[in-house]
Amino acid sequence: MHPAGTPRGRRRDHPRHPRPAPLPGPRRPRGRAATRPQGLRRRNRIGRRRRPPPVLHSHLERRVVSELRRAWLITRKDLRLEFRTGGRLLSMIAFVVLAGFLFAFALDHNLVPGRDVAAALIWLVILFASTAGAGRIFDAEEEEGAFRHLLLTPVSRPAVFLGKTMANLIVIWLVTALTFISLTAFLDVRDQGSLTAHAAVLLPGTIGLAATGTFFGRMSRHSSLGDTLLPVLTFPLLVPVIYLGATSTARVLLERPWTEISGSVRLLWAFAVGSVFIGAALFRHLTDE
């Protein structure tokens, strides 16, 4: 006990200055409970906190993400160079527009309706334009020796192939959209078929064209024939793509049910995935020679 008769640590009220009485109402909690009344403060603080980035636990996941990032950097570099110079893209666009214009005048619409030949012409024009552009995808880097320096970097060969293929694919998509618009306008088949169905058919077909064209475009650089050898190598392999794509597009123009088209679309996707994986696996042998 304190000498004055009060417990140690407790304040003794002065008779002239008594302790004020507490205010009426519920007593406010002190300490840790006062910082989180009924759990609201903690809930609000967690709600404002940013979500952490996804943690990649597997070594394979980290490697795949790293390779995709490097491939995307190569794609951005090629697209920036392509849109800066514009030679290959402008030549492909000019070919597409002139081909549609000439086909519109060469066909007699009274004897041959445009709907009967539109699908075949669309795919043939896309094939010729993409093949002509794929042969020049490595020209700018080969002239200045940039591609050889790219191979000296730690970027893997499959990542280089994927980056080149994605850049070529984006250019082919632009050419495909322009081909579809111009030929359907010149042949007067604009309102026939669903755009979603046309896109579902053209997407896997263009992926197969881009992967095959990129692989054999690199192979043709090792030959003295150059661009002359590229159609000889690619056209026999792309016969399934042209056949399945043209028949599927023709059925879309005829507004046939999707059940008659889905089988061909699955085969187009199988060819697209197979060409990407095979090209990525064999691209190392083309660059090491």
C-alpha cells in the first residue's frame, strides 16, 4: 500500500478537484480493440490493398512466361520496323486491292454468281499475299546483320520463331480483313453469312499460314533462289488449309448450319497448332546452320 493509504499506481482524487464523471453511453474500448471496432477497420484496409502478382511456383511456368515475354518483345520490334518502313505491308495491300478489282471485272456475274467463287478467291488472294510477304520478313535484319546479333542474345530459338510468327500473323490479319472487305464488296456478297462465323474460319487458317510462311521464309534465305523457292515449298503443304478454309467459307456464305462447318474448323485448328509447335521445334536447326 502507498503511504497515503492508496494502492500504488492509482491516482488519489483531490477533494477540491475531483475526477470528472464519465459520459453516458457505451464505454469506448481501449488498446487493440479500439483500433478495429467490430472488424470494420481491418476489412476496409484489406479491401484497399492491391492484389499481389500471381506467384509462379513451378519452374516450367516461370520459363514459359519468360519465353512469351521475349517473343512479344521481338513481335513489337518487328511491327515497329514494319510500320516505320511500310514497304512489305503496302505491297501486300496494293496486291489485295488490285486482285479484287480485276476479279470483279473478269467474272461474268450473269453466268457465274459471285457467291459461288467468293470463298475460293478470298483464300487464294490471302495465300498469295501472305506468301509474298513472308519471304521478306527477314530481309531488313539480314541486310544489316541484326538477325545474327539477335541469335547471340540469350533468347531461345523457339521464342524467336514465335515472335516472328506473331508479327507476321498481325500483318496477315490486316491483309485478310482488307481482302474480305474488298472481295465481298466487288463480288456483291457483303450481306451473306455471319461475320462471327467468317472470323471463326479465318482465324485458325491465318495462324497456319503465318507459321508455315515464317518457317519456310527463313529456309529460303539459305538458298540462292530466294523468294522463288518459297511458293514451291509452302503451296503443297498449305493445300489442306486452302481446301478446308474455302469449303468452310463457302458454307458460311450459303448460311449453312454450324454443325456442317465445325469439323473443318477443328482440322484447321489442328493444322495451326501443329505448324506452330513443329516450326518452333525445328527452327533451331535453321538458325544453327
